[in-house]
Amino acid sequence: MGASRLDLFDLKGRTALITGSSRGIGRAIAERMAQAGAKVVVSSRKQDACDEVVEAIRKDGGEATAIPCNISTKPELEQLVARTREVYGKIDILVCNAAVNPHFGPTQEIPDSAFQKVLDCNIRSNHWLCQLVIPEMAERRDGSVLIVSSIGGLKGSSSLGTYGLSKAADMALARNLAMEWGPRNVRVNCIAPGLVRTDFAKALWENPQIYEQTVERYPLRRIGEPDEIAGTAIFLASAAGSFITGQTIVVDGGATIS
């Protein structure tokens, strides 16, 4: 029997591991998934930043644990996954949200070190995490992986080219993993936000000229808020999204249609 109307978006009994969740989109996903009943692992590089989010979730009646991690190193990712299993026993939902963008400008000018950092953090770390977590989901024949990509992976850019390249690769990663693991009932999807009001994108939305040029092209005439991405994450991770896999869900105020 399918899920009832009341529990389509219910995450009770589920454990969600969310990288880059001390602020912005990741924090919104962590807080909202906890409200939906999930036990949440909050992870970013700094312990104190993670602790702050955990405290807020617990004050709101949710369950959360802070496990700091630098996603660029495989041993730390292995420890993150192992600690999550120690605390909560399993991982039902993996949200690969952490990402970097150290270069704003033409790809011709990006230093080799910055190019490598983007590939390592935005693609390789997600690949590693999926390798570490998905087999466990497959054993239970139940799991949802979400990769937070970007509409930068769907469009060209004269200033965010390498970042967009990495986000396009994330979409391909989700499609391929969906093919590999779908027969074991593990779903893998991407979310592609447009410009969202986060610290990560502050250089864009705090610049009045860039902001005006951006919202002029958006049919909704505004940028997004982190909670609006979190709602899509809950949809994809819950029973409501149980027949969706290998997809990139665009959440951009209409930016890519205009």
C-alpha cells in the first residue's frame, strides 16, 4: 500500500547525513529534515559551527549530532560515515551539499590549484561519500542520495565556468549511480538551485548591479531562500519522491526558462 497523505513527507525513523550543513542551504536542509522527524548529522569543517546548528535543532525538539569533517580528505569522510553509524546505526539519507568556488573569472585565468580544489571538493568527495554509504543502503534495499548541484551545471558562464563544470559532473554522477543502484532500490538525484540568499553566494546577491541583472531575468523577480531548497530535499528523500531517481530538479525561480 502506498504512503498515506499524512506520511508522504514524514522522515521519522530515518537518519540523514548532510555535508556542509553549518550554514546556508545545508543548514536549512538539516533543520527542516529534523522537523520532519529525521535524526540528523550536521557536518562541516568547524566543530563550533556544527554545534550551533545542533543546538538550534535540539531546541526545536529535533534530534541531531555534530560530526565535523573536511570533505577533501578520504580518511575524514571515512571517519564521518563510521561515526554516523556509531551514533545512529545506519544512514538512510545522504545529502552531498558541501562545495567550494575559489575562482570568479574566466577559466583561462584559474590557477591549477584552484581548478583541482573545485574538482576534488565538488566531484570527488561526492563520489567517495557515495562509495562509502550506498552499499549499506543497497543491503537494506532502501536509501536516498541527494547531490546539491547548481543551474551553473546547465548553463555556460564567463565567470563561473569551472564551478559549472563540476556541477554538471554531479548531475552525471547522479544519473550513473541511479542506473547502478536502482535495482537495489537506492535513489540518487540532484537539486540544481538558482541564486539563493546564502553566505556562499553573497558576492553575487550583495552586489546591487549583479542582483538587479539577475532578478530581472528571473520570472519570480527575486532570488531564492535556503528553505525553498530544503523543501525540495525533503520531497526527494521522503515517500513523496519514491519514484524519482537520476533526475536533476531545478529550483531557480524560472531562471533557466527565461
